[in-house]
Amino acid sequence: MAVLKSADVKKMNKSEMKEKLEELKLELIKSNVPANKTNAKTREIKRAIARLLTELKLNSKKELQNK
């Protein structure tokens, strides 16, 4: 799992973001780590998911403002 930076997320279109989001969620499930035991990998996956969700929300707000 490569580090997903916010600059990389901003370059993606909406469908790419959704695909990556689903991929990351599956990877987080597959890691099968108990909720109270997090390691660097799960932490990075969660942060990448948060970046994607934030950017998707910002994009949807921009679309609503443009209408």
C-alpha cells in the first residue's frame, strides 16, 4: 500500500476516487486487525480513506454551489 497524498487525490476524478475508496475499505477489512490494536499500515489506510472522503465531500459542495 503506497502512501496516498492529498495532491494525488485532488488529481483523481470522482469515479477513480470511489474505486480507490472501495479498494482501501476492502484492504482494511482484509488486514483483520482488532479495533484496539492498530499498526502503521491500518493507520495509513484509515488516513487515506479520510482523505478520499474529504475530497469527495468538497467536490460535491463545489458542484452544489456552481448550480
